[in-house]
Amino acid sequence: MEVIVSTSILSADFGKLAEAVELCERSGVDRIHVDVMDGHFVPNITIGPVVTAAVRKYTKLPIAAHLMIENPGDYIDAFIDAGADLVGVHVECYGERRVACRAYGQYPKEIDVLDVPALVKDLRRIRARGKQACVTINPGTPVECLAQVLNEVDAVLIMSVNPGFSGQKFMPSALTKIMWLRAQGFKRDIAVDGGVNAETAPAVVKAGANVLITASYFFSSQDHRGVVEALKRLGS
Ligand code: DX5
Ligand code: ZN
């Protein structure tokens, strides 16, 4: 499968976002990944629809909005209006949380049983607006949760770090999840997010993922084009 490279602007200089997305474009990146955090679903606050709309003005590349927020359904339209081409919602927002992460300030958020109708409703809302619907899963949530929604999505995003920050270490448990999805016959995009770099990406692609998301590996490099080319070479 061809590898799609998506760069997360979380590691960009937020004072020079236009230049950052132009750098992505010049370096051969396929997509811009926007990490949206609300300080509730994750312990960090980043950006929202206003900045997404600003980024939209400076690139023709597809924009993926990774919503790490409570009640993501309330913001689907806002991100699509801001120019997102793909909207990703976390399964952990659809279903009862584990006791250990139920209270405010307890992270990471994880579930065992998915509220399928609630999630499907939001996925269909994304698709009804002609955009790609992506379901995203935290490292601690069992991948089997996804079994009943696989035909409702354009992509699955597997978190290989607990969400909240760039620059964390890749968790190999993501590989088992990718393989499980492909074993179910899932043929659409599988994206991996967190700690993707020259060392970890080969195993990610070998396991069956085809969308590589990177923030720190790309933005901290001196050879941006080289990073993208190296990742894309992993595809076939
Ligand atoms: C983590 C974000 C990731 C993050 C990736 O919560 O969803 O997209 O920016 O950063 P790196 O590539 O540095 O692990
Ligand atoms: Zn992300």
C-alpha cells in the first residue's frame, strides 16, 4: 500500500503557522493533521476551529482534525466549516469510562464497551457532509470495541501514545491493533499517531498501517523532504 504522510502542526512554531504548512507542502507531505485538545479529554489545550480556518487559507492539502475533546459531536460542523476534510472522533467519548479515569483530571480516558449507536450517529453526520469519518482509539481501549463500526468509517486512527503531547515514546501495542484490524478484512486507511519516526515507522507499515502521522520527527528534522521521502519509501 502507498504510505500517506500527515504532519501534525502541534510541533510547529505557532507564531509562524502559515510558514509551517507551506514547509509541509514543499516537503511533499500529503496531509495536515490538526491536534485539537480541550484540557478535559486530555490534559492539554491547543487549538480550535478558528486556527484551523486560518491554516486552511494557507494550504491546499487535506486537513485532518483530530478531536481530543469531550462531546466531539458538538463541534463536527464547526471543524468542517473551518475547512477540515477528515474529522476524527475518539471512541472514548462514546461509552462509559473505566472507573479509574471517570473523574475530571484522570487520564488517559479509556472505555471497555462502546456506545455504538451514539458513535455511528456522529460518524454519519461527518459523512453526510461529504467528509471522511475517522474513529480514533487510545492505547488502553481494546481494539475489539471497533468491530461494529468498521463499515461506518473511512479510517481508523490508532494512538501509539496517550494523547495530549507531541514527542512521546511509541507504544508497540499499537502494532497488535493494526494487525487485528487487517485480520478483520478492514481495507480502508489505518493511521498511527504518536512517536512515529525512522526507527518505529517500518514496523508500523509492516503491520498494515498506511497513514503515518508525525509531529516532532518531521518538524525537528533538518531535512524535511528527506523525512517524508523516507516514510513514503516504506510503502509499496
Ligand atoms: C498526541 C497527538 C499527536 C502528536 C504526535 O496527542 O495526537 O498527533 O502531535 O506527535 P509526535 O509525532 O511528536 O509523537
Ligand atoms: Zn494527533
